[in-house]
Amino acid sequence: MVFNAWASSPKLAIMTQTVITLGREKPSVYFKPIARAISRIPALRSSIAIDRSLGKSYKGCPPPMKLSKSLRWVVAIGIFLAGCSEEKAPPAARPPQVTVAIVERRDVPIFGEWIGRLDGSATVDIRARVQGYVQEIAFNEGTVVKEGDLLVSIDPRPYEAALAQAKAELAQALATQQKADQEEQRQTQLFNKKIASEQDYNNAVQVNLAAKAAVEAGRAALDQAKLNLDFATIRSPITGIVGRTDFSIGNFVAAGSTGAEITRISTVDPIELRFGVSEKDYLAAAEEISTLLTKPLEQRDEDFELIRADGKVHPYKGRLLASDRAVDPNTGTVRVTAIFPNPGNILRPGQYARARLKIQERTGALLVPQRAVVELQGKNFIWVVDNENKTSMRSITVGPRIGSDWLIESGLNPGERTIVEGRQKVREGGLVQPATALAATSPKPVSE
């Protein structure tokens, strides 16, 4: 027997015990290579028969070949350890945990939103009407100025001199005209007495007419001189916020449209929001818009909301102010303007904002969280968990966004469970451990 031979050979017993100990501690390192090596030798694989006391036997094998005693012990120990070191199969994996939301019916408002830019309800570019050198800048940039407030003073001395000259020229013209008028009267008397010739009479009449015209010209020049002197003092034509200026005291200002803009003033209370509406949206509301525009501004409903760039809603609602006459061929939109109160001048021209308007009230709408919807190749899908906690992917048709949810037009039924978290761990028909998410609050009014 094998164990008798092992006991009779101390050296072989020590070697065998070492192999057994190392093999049991690390079978994958010390024994499995031996077993694999044995399985690759046909002569050994077909001839080895191990004693029944080792727990393994191989029947129906051809007669064993002759091996040395030491080799037979190594082979026997290796095969014995192979049977003892077989690893157990890992336990079955537990179904993944997912978070689900229950599809419910809710009554929700549907809003339309359009991005636009703010502009003053009145904006004026301030330019000089007369040229000259800046003598005073009487405003602070970014502050509110009232109608008639002084903005800029241009050196008035040249225009004061021009005014004095115009007065003198008018006085001279009046004197000339008075003399011509007296001459005309004298020539008229002489002509009537047949003393003066007709030619002298006609000449006196014409000279008097020319003198009267010169007087009128002098008066016009005087008025122009007064205007120029007034234009040297630039005042605000409207109430609003004044912008920055590139001029300083001593700079030369050119007159008219060829001159540089001194500053700009905008009335921002109320303020306008201008945005583009698609042809489809415009046609859907064209009749209502036309009817609304026939009413005075004060009688129009305050339906519009303004959402600022920071996401906050402006505390004052606005009215429809105007609709453009044509569709912009570059954008395919119709420009619509809404006007909003702006106490405190918080909103400023040039800012981006969104106009929001309630379009309809949807009754019994099906809503799911946006993060539950998967978009693939332009189509929308959602993972559904059935009553047996098995998953399946389903095609759906989505409508407008309502807050953080999608409105589902088709593909889902009330009461079904949809996966909102953990869908990357699921597969078609697989089991899951669902946990219901917290109930959603009332949806925020966000546009479609």
C-alpha cells in the first residue's frame, strides 16, 4: 500500500509532507502546475492508478508503466491535492438595486418660453448740434437724469458773438427798410403829381421790398443765432439712465451726425423685452394677438412673466406691446415686444431674459423625471419594472418639459414604475431590487 511505503522511507516522507503542506497552503502555486504537467504526459495520464485510501481511483486504464518510487509519490500527492484544492463556485450575484418612480396623472400648466433681449422703452443718442469745445460735463455716468437736466456745456462765447452780430445786422436792415419805405412814399406822391417819372416810382417800390426782405432775413439770422447759443447747452430730452461718455472738458465736439456720440440715455422704467416667435407659434396665436393689439395698452392683460439671466422671476408681470409687421427671413421668426414695469431700474438694456407665457392647462398629464428618459438615435426610451421586478426598455413619445419632468404623450400607463437611477446596471429581462423615489412636488412652470 502507498502509506506503508511512505512510512518505510523517512526522506520520501519528509519530501511528501512538504509538498502536501505547501500544496494545501497555495495549491494554485505548488500543486496545480504539477497536475497540469501530468495531464500533458500521455503515458502518465493513461497509466497512473492511485490507491483507494487516497479517495481517488481510475479504472479501465492500461497497465501502469514503471516509475521510480519518488516520482510515483510526487504524482500521487499532486493528484490528491488536486482533488482537495478544487475551488467552490462563487455564489449567484444579487439583483442590482435601482430607484424607481411611479407614473402618476397630474394637472399641469403648459408654458411657452422665448429668449430675448431687453431694451429701453425710449432711447436717445446725445449728439452736439453745434461744434465747439466742451466746457462742462454735468452728469455722472450710469445715474438717472430727468428731462431738462443739464448734460454738457459747450463754450458759448462764439455763439454769443454771433447772436450780437445778428442783432446788429437786423437793426441795420430795419433802418435800411425804414429809409426805403420813406423813399417809396415820397416817390408815390411825386408820381401822383406827375412830377416824378414812373421809373423812379417803380425803383423806390422795389428798393423798399428788398429792404423788407432783408429785415426778414435778419430776423431769421437772429433766431438761428439764439438757437445756436441754446444748442451750446445740451440738456436731457427724456428721463432715464445716462450712459458713459468718451469726452472730457476741453475736447472738441463736432456737430451733427458726422460728430461722435456724446452719450446715450435710455428710459428703463418701463422696459421692453424683444424676442422672436416661430411662425408656428405665431400662427397659433395670431388672432388673439391681433385682437389684443386693438386695445389700449392699459387694458391689455398682464400675462407675460420675465425670467432674468440669474433664473429669478421678475416680480412684475408685463403686457404685450407690439408685434412686427413681417417675418424675419434670416431667422424665420416674428419679433414680439412685451413691456414690463421696472421700479428701481434693476433691469438694464442689453441683458438677456426669457419671456414666459401660459399657453394651456393640461389635465391628467403623465409625468416622469427627465433623468429617466434615454435618447438613442433621435428616439426616446425608458426602463420599466414590472410586477415581477423584471426590467424592459420601452419606446415613448415625449411632450414638453414641465419643471424637471417630461410630459409623456404615449408609451406609458399610470401606475407603472420607471427606473430613474441605476439604469446602467440593468439589462433586458433582468431582475432588480426597486426602491421607490420620493414623491415629486408640484411641477414648476417651465416652457415646452
